[in-house]
Amino acid sequence: MSTPSPSATAAAILPLVGGAANVVSVAHCMTRLRLGLRDRSLVDEDALKALPAVLGVVDDDTYQIVLGPGAVARVTPEFEALLTTSAASTASTASATSTAAELASRGADLKASRRQRNATPLKLALRRIANIFVPLIPALIGCGIIAGLGGLLVNAGLLPSLTPALAAIASGFMSLIAVFVGYNTATEFGGTPILGGAVAAVIVYAGVAKVTAFGMTLAPGQGGVLGALTAALLATYVERWCRTWVPETLDVLVTPTLTVLLSGLVTLYGLMYAAGEISSAIGTAADWLLSTTGAFAGLVLGGLFLPLVMLGLHQALIPIHTTLIEQQGYTVLLPILAMAGAGQVGAALAVYVRLRHDHSIRTTIRSALPAGLLGVGEPLIYGVSLPLGRPFLTACAGGAAGGAFIGFFSTLGDRVGSTAIGPSGWALFPLLSGNRGLGPTAAIYAGGLLTGYVVGFAATYLFGLGGRQPERTPTTHGQRPAA
């Protein structure tokens, strides 16, 4: 079966989420189309999950449709275009549907109040942080792969005239990442984006080397993305404060000037030093954790990552990964966390073998397994392991075993890292880096994946299905099996 075009996928999704009138916001991350809906009871979830292009759905603060990397970036603009067309064609009948819109809004309010128990301050804060960094992931991936390619050419002694150009291309974004973080931070917290970027740019400006704070000379880039985030957040609050008392006639002159000046001074004489200390502590803690408690740390990190993915909170780790990449050239945490996906794949394979008479779930696994091998775990999580219950726990066991494998080698001095964030599974191989060369690093990572597959499979096969093979009534392809 051929893959449907992005426009066909968007056209198929729109009526199943209640039509254009039910959509209030559209966004996307690496794998998911994120929709704000007025009334989620209008969603035909079974039909939605049966669409060939849909890998799964997540009902969270936004309604999230998992389409996979690449596909979501093509479908989203087509979906937005459909919304624009529908809005234009229905404008003349808006007054006739006002009552229905009010009822839909009331239904959305009721559903929002029901979900309010899960909207804890911590979860909301983590999601906002994720919203700052998720848009940066494509650039991180692209630059990371280019950096890896450049490193291979240098080690092989090939194309010496080209490698400086590759290094410049790969490093340019990372040298200015603080500016992008500042821009996105101001956007997320309601400030003027360009002012957030302007204040964050102070951190990477070479002239800060002439500034002395706390008896120390500052270094360009000191504080990294953490300093940029806090500086832009401060700028947002300064900007709001200015708008409470600056006359409108002077606002265009006074507000941006005071925002950049006050926030910039605090950044230079406080935030850069503090954020620099925190960033150094993160790097030191990661090194100590893996060099002294490697296997145990890997077991814990690999075993707990799937629940974070399930809750959508795994993106909150991006600042830590980015900080490690800035400091060391790679993040040693991502390969360990990627083992959770290996455990998930192993668990899904065991379910496929054990439930050989359940054609529906076997079809779901066949559809979702390629994405799972490439590190996109949501289809297997929401389509297989979570609905069945125990396989989710045994998948975590596989992830813990794979993480312990990589962590064990860390205690031996073999560090496995990734030069960028985003991919995992097999897709992480082009981004691997370490202190022993690409060959040993790739071998250790492959060993971790194999360990995760085997333990996830064995644990699920032996314990994940309660010792029996349940019979199920066949359902439409793509539907979530019953718990």
C-alpha cells in the first residue's frame, strides 16, 4: 500500500477531529501534530487511529496525533491550509452556528476542568521548557550529523580542504544557540521574542571577556543555554513591568531600552556566573554518575525513561543534553535513555510471537515496529504495551538492562555519547561519539540495543502476558487493543 500524500492525510484527519470549527490551535513537534480542540468528544479516535499515516494518538494538554518524523512537518502546513480554506467558506454562516460553538466551548471547559488534576505546576513548567527547545531539534540533528561526518573525514585524512567548511557549518548554530533559546523563551512566556534573543545574545558576545564579575573575567558563552533561558525570562518580566507604567507615547523607546539594559546588566553581573556554575555542575554530575555508579545509573535511567515519554515530559531533558553537548561535544545521557526504546521493541516482538491469533494487534505491531526501531516509541507505547499493561513494565525492564550495559562500560572508561539530540534507536548511530573512537563506541551502543531487545523480549514472553494467550475479537486495523 502506497503512503498517502501529506494533503490527503490532512484532509482525512480534519473531519475526524471534529472539523475546522473544532480546531483552535495547530502546532507540531518532531513526531506529533498537536491540536487544541474545543470539544474532544467530537473526535472519532478509532477511525483516526485506523488511518494508514497515523501511528497513534495521545490525549494530553493538546490532542496529539503521532505521524512520525518528517511526515508531521509535511502534513502540518497542509492541515493549516485546510483550516484557512474552511474558515473562509464558513464565515457567512458563523452567526447561525454560534449556539453550537458555545456548547462546544462549554464541553471543552468541562473536559479541561477534569484534566486540571494532572496539570500540576511541575508538569506545566516542564512542558513550557520543552516548548522552548523542541523547535531547535532539527538544527541540532542536522549540525550533529555534519559534525560527525567532518570528524570521520578528519580521522580518515580525506578531503582536508572540505573539513574546515563542514566544521564551520556544524558549529555555527551551536555558537549562537543561546540567541535562539532566548527568542523561544520570550515567545513561550509572552514577551517580545526579539528582545529575548537580544538579551540572550549578550552571553555569546565576544566582548564579555572584558567584563569582570565576582572577581572573575567572564568568558563568551559562559552559562550556555541555561543562562540564555533565565536571561530571556528575566527580560520578559522586565518588559511586562515597563508596560505597566511607561506612557504609550514613549513605550516604543523606553520599554525595549530598559528591557535590554536592565536584563543585560543582571545577566552580566549575576546570571552568567550562576548559570555557568550550574552548567559545570551538570557536567561534573554526569561524569561522576557514570564513572562511579555506571551500571546502576544506567539501569535507573534506562528503566524510567519510558514513563517520561508516556507523560510527554521527556523533552524537559533537552536543556541538560544541550548543556552537555556545549561542554563536552556530546551528551552521555541520550544513548542510555535510548535503551528504553530497545526494551519497547523487544516487548512488542514478544507480544507479536505470543499473540499469534490476535491479527489486530499483530498488524499494529507490524505497522509501528519500523518507527520503534528508529527510536519513535509512541506508536508501540500507546498501541501495544500500555493497553496490555504488563508489557509496558517488561519493556521498562528491557530499557533498564540496556542502560545498565552501557553504564557498565562507562565505569571502564568507555564513554558513549551523542553529538545531537532527537533520534534514538538505529537512527542514533550517525550521531555517536565517544572517547574511544567511533568503532568501539558504536559496538557498545549496539550491544546495549541488543541487550534491551533480548531482555525486553524475554521478560515480556515469560511474564508480560500473565502466562496465557488471550483471545480477542478482531478489530479495525490501527485501533488500540483492549486492556
